[in-house]
Amino acid sequence: MERKTIILFSVIGALIGYISALINNPPISALLAIIIVVVLYIGIKSIMKIKQDWKWWIGNGIFTYFVVWFVVWTIFYNLRLFG
């Protein structure tokens, strides 16, 4: 179960990171990332019926999501800025 959530959060984080770079407005991009992670958390929790505490979710998805989102957003934002 942990592996599925980490992979899902990572893939969605990369996708949202790319979309955030296309927006080209950092505050809106960060807001989009926060909204998506909340929706993703609620959706995965109800679909997969995972009954874990908040620390489990942070360690097995939310932290990974933000790291992947930030790395992908930074790469594509800089490519667009200097390209």
C-alpha cells in the first residue's frame, strides 16, 4: 500500500509541477499544488480505504508530492525562463 501511494503522489506531483511551470506565476502555481494535494489526499484516502494517521500520510505521499512538484516545477520554470 505504501508503494502505491508514493508512486501515485510522485506521478501527480510531476504532472502538476509541469502544469505549474506553464502557468508562469509562482504564487498561483503554489496554490494549485496545495489544492491538488488536498484533493489527492482526500481521494486516495477514500478510494483505497487507508486508515492511517497524519504522520503516515506526510511520510508516504505528501512530502514526496511536494519534493517532486518543486523539482519538476523548478526545472521547467527555468527552462521556460531562459529558453
